[in-house]
Amino acid sequence: MNDAEMRPPTEPVYWIGVDVSKATFDATLVKPGQRYPSTPLREMPAACFERSPKGVEAFLQWMGTLLKEVPEPHVRVVMEATGKYSITLAQWMNAQCPMLAPAIVNPRQAADFIRSLGLRNTTDQLAARGLALYGAERSPQAHCALAPEYAELQSLSRYRDALVRERTAERNRAEQSSASKLVNTVHRLRLKQLDKALERIEAEMRAVVRRHPELAHDVDLLSSIYGVAFLTAALILAELGDLKRFRRARQLSAFAGLNPRMVQSGSSVRKRPRLSKQGNARVRQALYLAAMVAIHGGNEFGRTYQRLIENGKTPMQALGAIMRKMLTVMRAILISGKPYNALYKTSGEADEIAPQLA
């Protein structure tokens, strides 16, 4: 449990919005009760710091000066997700001042909120002020950092994806005949280099998994599901972390953007439900490929897919349901600690899928 969760829920919170860039970060403090436009933006103190451990030290000194009259203030930090820049900054803040419990929020949601303020200009300072107001109004949860082995596996998996895309592009270029022998030779050499790099990355992914018995056990469990191989299982765990941390299956589905999105308005607008797609796109891509394999096999996923089609669902709707079902099964077997078995049942209110022994 982090410091933010131990605090009394009614304690006033000072929110600091942080706009992160490669070299610097802008910070703005919003006091409890301050809202825009009743509180002018110029009354929200702001400063810019170097994005480094020393910059975080200067930031903490600045924060302490602003709050020196406040006994034991409850302070939280909120920033947009900017890849390694925001994650590294959050790690530095946690190391030097864990009570800040920095939150890393969806850039689209933060941008929509800031746009709703009706600001006429766009600057780093204004973005930091908007983020501070977002924190004060929405109270986002603290960022949950991946364990080191999951973070390493994620880096390897994402780089592998980049290499696969690069190899596909190179193959497409190589298929087009070239009048230059040199170009054709370079194509062949480049493809060999990419194939060798992919082999090394995949070997390292397997080595990382082998070095951590608990992670290896989870990968083996997920790989027991029809249509899920090592790379898919590793990617799911690398991107989502420990699936058991989600209290309910529907929370996991929503986190991955696999929950249905309804669009209805009055009596005339009733669009067909679609996936919300507000979660991790890499997870959805991996589940899409796994579901495409599963529905063509003689298994429960294939039978469920056919039943949905017979009930009037479109192929994409049915496939989305299978993707969601596969992710739910993944969480269930990790909780149970038992390999997947096609003879499973739904446990009603618990929203669980329990594998049964044959």
C-alpha cells in the first residue's frame, strides 16, 4: 500500500501538475479548493526544472518553500504518459519523496480536460497548470511501476515489434525489382541482419523468463491456452504486468480497451457497439492474432465464435468477444494456478472463469 492510500480520504490534497519533456519539466501547484476560472492561472505558482535527479531535488526544495507554512501537507503529483521520460521522472520522485505518489495519466484524457478549460494559448506552463487542475478534480491513482523483470521483458518485446515492422517494410521493398545489383544485395543483407537480430531478441526474452521462476510459471500457464504461444504470453505479461492485480475480470478488459462502447442518443442515434480501444493497442493486436488462431480450432473459443455468429453478431463483434474471453481466461488461470482446460464454467456474480481438471 502506498502513502497516498494510507492517507485519510478527507484530507485536503495539494496537487502538482508536471509537464514533462526530454530535458526539463514544468511544475505547477494547485491548493485545495482552487479551481479555474474562479482562481486565475497566474495565482498558481509555476517553475521549470532539469529532468534529472538533481532537478527533482530542486523541485522538492521549491515545493517545500511554497508549503513551509503548511504542517505535514498531503501532496500528489500528476503527469501525462510520455514513455520513458515520465516513467523515469516518476521513479526519481518516488526514490526521493515517496509521499508524492506520482500519477501517470492517459495523454488523451488529460488533453481533453485541458481543452475543456478554454485556454487560448498552449505552453508547457499552461499544460502543467491544466494537469494540476486535472489532478485536483479527478484524483488519479498512483502509477504502479512494473517489476524489473516485467520492464525488461517489455523493452525486449517492444523492440521485437519494431524489428518485425522494419523487416516487413524491407521485404516489401525487396519484392520490387531493382535495376541496381547493389540495391538487391543490400536488401538481402539487411533482411539477414534483421532475422538475426530477431533471433537474438527472442532468445533473450526466453532467457529473461527462465531467470525468474514465477514469471516462467505464468508464461507456461498462459501458453496452455489454445492459440497462445510464448511470444503472445510474454507480451501480455510485459504490457499488463501481473494480471492477478485486477480485482475483477471486467476491470482487466476495460484496462485493455476490450470493453464494449455504446453510442446512443435519443431515439434516432443507436450505433452498433464497438470496442472502446482506450487501452493498450499492443495487447489488443496480440489477442486479435491469438483469437484468429483459436476460432479455427476445435475448441471452446471456436464454438463460442460460431454461436455468436449464429445469434446475429458480425464477425468483428464475435472476434472482439473472443479476445475479451481469452484475456479473462488468462487472468483466471493465473489466479487458479492451473493450466487451461476447455471444460470451464462461468461463476456468475464473481465474474470468474474457473478451469476444471479433466
